[in-house]
Amino acid sequence: MGEPGRRAIKEILPRLVREEEIDFVIANGENLAGGSGITESTVVELFSSGVNVMTSGDHIFRKKEGDAILNNTSRILKPANYPE
């Protein structure tokens, strides 16, 4: 997704949720940070834009802080290959 996708969500999602009376937003977040992985700031940016829950996949591990973020929030669904 990277910065262009985050910008689009920030600009479009709040209005779309309001106009369409959307109750719950799910977004794939595994490539938020520069198109690969997640960072604290990119996760906060999406949640602040109206995303309720994020899905993920193996790319979520591409940034060092990805593991810590996954372990500290219940709003990101862990990938099936997430170690126990």
C-alpha cells in the first residue's frame, strides 16, 4: 500500500463510512510502510482514518517492529504462519 494508499484511505474512508453508513472497516495492512511491512506510525495512521481491524500476512515481518506491534494490539489479525 505505501504512502499513496495510506493517503487515499485518509482522504476517502471517513467520508465513505459516513455516507454509506458503514459499521466496520477491515483493511489489509501487511504492506503499510513503504510497500513492505508495518510501523507504529503507519498502523496508527490507518486506525485514525477509520479502519477498525487489519489483516496481515508474511510481509508484516519485514520491519523489525512488526513483531512488537502484533504482540501489543488485538486489532491486527495475525497471519497463519505467525509463530506461537
